[in-house]
Amino acid sequence: MTFHLSDGKILDFNDQRLFASCGLWMTGASFPLSRIRPEPEELTLEQFRFLLAAKKTKIKPLLLDQTFISGIGNLYAAECLFRARIHARTQRQ
């Protein structure tokens, strides 16, 4: 998909893995900002621990849940868990 911007620049959207979607917002429409969750680099360790403490689920699906934390995809979740030496199926108690 190609967007021709008003300043003459072009923005190309190309999702090679075919997971993404694109939507059109009509003028005056608003996005519910309450649904946007912080990205990992926006959280302190203490804030992340606080968010985790309220959850009792497997860690990898939780990291992939964009309503829990934004911006972590499958590859990043797998790499983070590998580096932390946490098995992906580990469940919070």
C-alpha cells in the first residue's frame, strides 16, 4: 500500500509476513487512547513487576497481549524469555 502525503513524500506499507492490517479513520473519528498500553522501554522494572503481579497466566501469551503491554511480537517475546532463562510456558502463580 502506498500513501502519497500532502508534502509530496511517499509512505509505503509492506507487510511481508501478512500479519498487519490497515484501516482508514474518517475525519473527526477518534481512537480510544485508554486502550493504548505502554511499550517496554516506557516502564521501569518496578512498574513492570506491578503489572505482572496482577496476572496469573502463561508468560509468553501475556507478553504478546497488546492490551497488557504494547510492541512485543513473537520474536521479541521469545528472545526476551530466552535471555531471561524463562520457559515460554511458565505460568505465574
